[in-house]
Amino acid sequence: MDFSGHRVLVVGDIMLDKYYFGKVERVSPEAPVPVVSVTREETRLGGAANVACNISSLGGTPLLVGAVGRDLEGKEVERIAAREGIQATLLKTACPTTVKARIIGGRQQIARVDREQQTRLDPREIARLESEIEKATTNARLVIISDYGKGLVTGALCDLLSRQQATVIIDPKGANWDKYRGADWVTPNLKELSDVAGQPVENDDRTIEKTGREILRRHDIRHLLVTRSERGMTLLSGEETLHVPTRAREVFDVCGAGDTVVATLALALASGIPAIEAIHLANKAAGIVVQKTGTATITIEELNAPG
């Protein structure tokens, strides 16, 4: 497998993920909570930027378009993106950069602290965003929309991208899928499928297929790929259904697994691999990344390894 030379445009909500790793040896005298003695700190790209990071790690060429704040965290996103070989166009806005800080005691997440604000672009920023997207799609025939519900991915943005001569893959969020109408691919997890269905969806083949087909018809989606954690994936396309069992030996952390799935699927399709084989590759990638801690990526060597 070799994805080098394949360009993928990633548009969506960009985040910065911070990790504080440490030991838990006592309970706080101030409240019944564990005290984490921090031994190591890490900063990683999150959201749409993690999708781009996975594409780079797999040997592809990611073109990232999104927004960050005029703050130190926005500069950190720029620095890490450059280090990871990501061609990033980042709009600087008055909204702060979305940050998710996770506190890990031993191998367990103790708490997560979020700093976020809905992204609201003014008309000039919207015009610049659209211009950058139109320039980027001349060099990329496949587009990923990474929607984390932070405000950047609007109906107008989805319409703009759907008009480009490119295959569009959407990693969705929320109950409003009207903006995704006509998409080539949408890749919800079980919770996201439940959100758009308006009720909890049981994680069994029959229920997934029944609910998924209704969503396909309602939103005129060509391919629906449902990621189902320990039960693998289900692909619904036209009248065809494919259930793919999980490849994970041990599920340790599902954080960012959807980013890895969509990145692998996009590169496989961009390189001309048939859809069914691309699904199996994405499933293998998910099985690898859920064995890692936090927002993680996989390498092309890991994807190419037997098993």
C-alpha cells in the first residue's frame, strides 16, 4: 500500500488536544477526587487537524482549511501542522482556538476540560474561506468535511464543497443532516446515527440496516458507513449491505478513531482502491488506533503489516 502523491482536502473544525499524564497515589483532602501527579505533558492536533495528521502519517498529502483563534493555541496548531507536513490555511478569528485538555491517571482518563466557543465568521472571513477552498479543490479530487459541531461547517459551506468536482466524505455531528444532502459518503458512529434518527439505535445488524436505509433515503446519501465500536462497521449503499467485524484485539481508547477511519477511507478511494476494499482498510486502521492512548494516528507501515 502506497498513498504518496495523493492529495486530500480537509475542511472543518480544528482543535488542539492537550494531555497531562501522571500517577494517582492519593485522594485530595479538599474533595473526594484523585490527585494526579503529572509526569508528562503532550499537545496534539485534534478535530479536522487530526484527520489531516492521519493523512500525512499514512503518506498522503493533506490540505487543511479551517479556523483558529488569535491566541497561543492557534500558533501551536500552526507549529504542529508544519512539523507534521500539513499544508494548512488557517483563518485567524476572534473566537478562541478550541482546546480539549485530558488528565490521565495511569491508563485511565480522570477528567476532560474543554475551552470552546461557536465559530462565527464575518462576511469577509467567509469570502476568504470560500476562496481558499476553491483554490484547494483544484489540487484535490477528494474532500473530507470534518464536522465537530463547532460552527464552521454550515449548509452554505457543504453546498460549496458539493459543487466542486470532487468526491465528498463527511464525518457528521448533530441531528441536522439537511446540510449533508447529496453527499457521496457520510461516516457516523452509533451515537451520531442515533442523533439523526431521533432515538437510540441498538448496535445490532438488523437495527443498523433498517435505520441506515431510512437515513440514506431521507438525505439522498450515496454511501453510509456506520462505525460500531467493538462490532466493527456497516456499509449501506443502494441496495447493498456489508457488515465488517472489528479488527481490534483490545479497545483501549476510541478517541479520534473516527478521524483515522475517514482519513484511511479517503486515501484508499483517492488511490483508486475499490470501495469494499477501502472499507476493510479503514476497519483495519480503526482496529489499530483504538489500541493507542488519546488522539492518535497510524502509519502506513502499521496499515501494511500482516494481521
